[in-house]
Amino acid sequence: MDFVSSILPVGDSIDTFSDDEEETKIDASKENTGNLHHEPEATTYHQQHGQGEPRSNDRPTGNRDILMSQFSEHQLAELKYLIIEEFKREMDAAPPRPQDEAVTGTHQSERPVSSSGIDEFSDEESQNDVLRENTQAEDEIFEPIKDTFSFLFICKRFSLGYLYSFFFFFLQVAILSLILVSIRKNAPDGNPLDVPVGMIWFLTAAQVCALFISLITQSNFMATLDLINVKYDDIILALFEEATREKWIVSIIVRFIVGVYSIGITFILIVQSRTIIELFFNFAAVHFVSELGNIGFQLVYRGYIVIGDLEQTARKLIDHVKFRRRKTVAFPCTKRRIPVKWLQNTLFLVHAVIIYCGWIFLTYKQYTGQYLHSICQSFDVHFGAEVSNVCNEDSCFFYNETDPESTVVLPYGPFSGIYTVYSDSRGNFEWKGGRPVYYQRNIEFREENHPGKFSYCRSEEAWVFTIDSVTKAESDACNWLLRSPETDAYSMGNAPMTGWSIWTNDTLVPADPHFELSCVECESDVDCSYNGRCKKKICVCDPSWTGNSCQTPS
């Protein structure tokens, strides 16, 4: 009662409101007793209180008009809040009436319940608002979201709580932006997201799962979808004077920005991952950044961070504020109303479709080899002049048109040179083992020429060197003559440059130090020793210079 008195205006207006209330009670009593001579008594009543003749034409026409003329918007919100809370306590404490026990639960919820306390302070429209408020089902109550963006809504502008909320917003955006800058800086030309040039089926399956998990576990994004069906009520102004509708909308927008930004960064990290462990490590890191707002709220709520009365503000928000859910929303440009759940599910589905369409587009570019242009496609290979293999009927079979049964020495030295990714006139690459094939450059494909090639062998799980006309006596799936260490690299540029093994004279020996493998592509004229021009990543040397980098005088 003290709180009500504190928000009521003092002076003649209170007396006037009290007289009107008493007059209403007297009139109601006379109507119930059948007394039709009420006008003289009413006049006598006013004369006794010094009010003169009864006022029938010059007073407000309802209790709401009286309240609106005497109170501010904030005071009315406080009064409405107290009325509702008192009504709830009365309803909880009141025993069930006998006539209610014979009615089903459905009928009880449909029959309006009145209270004399509300009749004294509200007109019929206010009573209906209160009744609707108290006949809501439990699943239509929405708890406040426990993150720092709620402080942006309830705290005064530029207060410590307001600045605390913006601090976490800028912290999250800054961390996510640094991740994006790092990705862009390290990405090669033609591949701005640093997507792997190829794909592995189990990594692809992990990406599909990770993308869905990243969407449903993004708390800021999901909270934004939940707030679509939450109705703002100015009754909250009774607790927080600064909790206006405009700030409510701003807090939702800021929360949505962080959520969508986090999903975008997570998407990039998922599609550029080369192992499953790397994929989920990156996903967990971004998820932690997106949860900083929730962590900041808990630090204040539990008292670990003391900023003015922000802890009491957080507890008041959680303990006393409840929002209502809307079941329907107006469809734009029409009078039709649709369930809010439809709108929520549609927005979720739209974001999911956008994410998976982007993933399908990048996967298609991987499958067609469009990212091969972003890595080294030409390699300089040196086997060494002393490395050779004697081919006979016990070691290998070498196709010789003049003397197929002859025993020949197969030297590896002539196969040294430049190897590059093979593509046809349309730019389509040749694939083997899910990776591109590298052929010896400047060797024509004729029956008498058998160029060497590097390709990926799935059975060996390694990159191998083969010659089409040479097969082993004890053949394997790939007939390899040179093999790299086990790797799942998508290209030779990502394969190990050392640790290769050579098959020679029916034995396996280390290729080092005779075997050398290096990228010969150039990025600028500097890579051509300024003795030539870098054109299409190949050094075109001046007439007086030669070599892969134009480093040797001709």
C-alpha cells in the first residue's frame, strides 16, 4: 500500500477520486436494496462532505479517464503491475468454490474471474487485459534471456550496465573479425576461403553434420528466433524505466548480428578444414566466442563482477520479469494471421538452405578441380643419373616393340623434368584416386613415347610415380616405381617432399638423396631471378639464360 501511495498524486485530486469511489458504492447499494429515492440522499451526502451539489456532467466518464488524467505513463505501468500481482496472490490464496468443482478444467479456464479490487481501479477493458494475462497457459510464458544483451534493453543509456553490454558485443565482433582477417590473409589467390582442392568422403560427411550442429547450437541466433513470438509489454516499465520498445528492438538486432556473424565464421572454418579433428576444434573455438555474452551475464548474476547495482538489476530481471508468447502474427499487407511457429520454422529453414547451398557450391568446385589453380601445378623432379632398375622377367616387364623378350636397363634419369597437372582443351583435369594426375611436360602421347606420371594410389595411401609401359612381375594395384610416405594430401604440393622410396632391382630403397621434388611455379619476376618474365606461373627466360628460375647462363 505504501508503494501505491507513493505513485498517487497528492492534493484535491485524491479527495475527488475518493468521493467518486464512495459515491459509486452508495449508488450500487441503493440499486441492490430497491431504494428509488437516491437523489436526495446523494445530495445530502455531498452536502455533508462540503462538496455542494452532485457533479454529474463535469467529471471524467470512467475510472480509466480519472487515472489517465492524474498519473504519468510510468505510474500507470507501476499501478497495473501491482494490480496484477495482487490479483494473482488473491487467486492463489482463494479456496475453490463449490460450483467450480463440478466444472471441467477446460470450462474453468474459459470462465472469466472477477475481483472487486480490480473493479475499483479499472474499467471493463482493463479487467479483460488482466484476465487475459492470468488465463495464459504455462507454456506461453517466456523467461528473459540470460545474456549481456538484456542489459542493453533494461539499463539506462550510457550507464555502466549499458556499456558493459556493448563491451561484450564489440569483443565478440572483434575476435570474429580477427579470425576472418587471418583466413583471408593466408588464403591463396583464386581461393579466398582457403578451401582444400579436393575432398574426402568421411570429411564431407563430418562437414554436413557440423554445419547442422553449428546452426542449432548458436545461442544468439536461436534466441532471436524465440523473440519473434515474444510480445513487448510496457508493464515492464514499472520495474525498469528505460526498458522501452525501441531498446527492446535494438537488443534483438544486436543479438542477431552476433549470431549470424558467428555462423558465417563457423561455416568458413568448417569448409576449409582438412581433418575431422581440425574441423571440430575450429567449430568449438567459434562456439566459445559466441557464448561470451552468456558468460558475461553469469559473471554479474553470480557476483564475480561488481559493477554498481548491476547484480541486483540482473536478479530483478530474472526473478520478476516474464514475457508472453504470441500465438499468431499478422501476415504483411493482409489481414490474415499466421501461427508464429510457422514464421520461426521458415526463418530457420531459410538460413539452413543458405548454408547448405553455399556448401554444395564449394563442394562442386572442389570436385571439378577449380581450386587446383590456387596451388602449385608444376614440379621439378630429379631422380639422379645413377638410379636405375634392371628389367627382366623376374623384376619387371618393359614393352619393347623390336625385341619384347630382351632384358633392358630402365634408368630413371630420363624421366627427370617438369611435371604438371594434365587438362584437356576444355580445361577438364584428369583424376585418379580422387586427385589430379601430373604428366611429364613436353612429352607427346604417342605409342613410342611413354611419359612418366605422378598420381595418387588409394591402396598404398600415397602419391606414386608410374610408367604406363612398365609393370612389376609381382604386380600391385598401382604398379608404382616411386612412392611417397603415407598421406592423404590432395595434390603433390601438399605431399611430403622427402621420405620417398624407389623400387629398384626388385628391392625398395630410400630415394633420398638422389630424388628431389620442388615447385617451379613463379609468383613474380623475382622468382625468375630477374632474368626472365613470370607468365602464367612459368618463367620465360631471356635468350641468354636458362633453367626453371632462369638462373643458369645459356
